[in-house]
Amino acid sequence: MYLHIGKNTIINKNDIIALFNLDYIKNTKEYKAMKAKLEEEGNLERLTDEKQKSFIITSNKLKTKGYLTNIGTVTIGKRIN
């Protein structure tokens, strides 16, 4: 099953390995390191020009990717189920 996460982006819900609320993690060193690594590799997509609410990490056989979206974690969680 596929999941819309904003700005015409659809991902396979089975590829999701983490879903974070940015209000809770945006100031942590772990988030900053993970975000920097994904940016360096060219695997971070910003799906909004508005306030970013969620950080989604996906992984499949090819690569690990990160997404920053303005859709909240609760809404994404409902879409998964």
C-alpha cells in the first residue's frame, strides 16, 4: 500500500522505518546528524515551504531516504492504518 506524504509525493508504507514529530526532535544532536548525513548523500527531500511538522525515514534495498513534510505525525499515522 502507498501513502501520500505531501507535495505529490507517494511512498510505500512498508518502506517506512521511522516517523518523528519535529517539535520533539528538532533540537537533538541525533536528528541534526541524521539530517546532515541524508543531505550530504542527496537523500533528503523537503516537501513543504511551510512549517515542517514531520520527519519520515524510509529504507528499501536501494537506499535510505528522509522526508520533511508539513503533514503531522498523527495524520500520517491515520493514513498508514
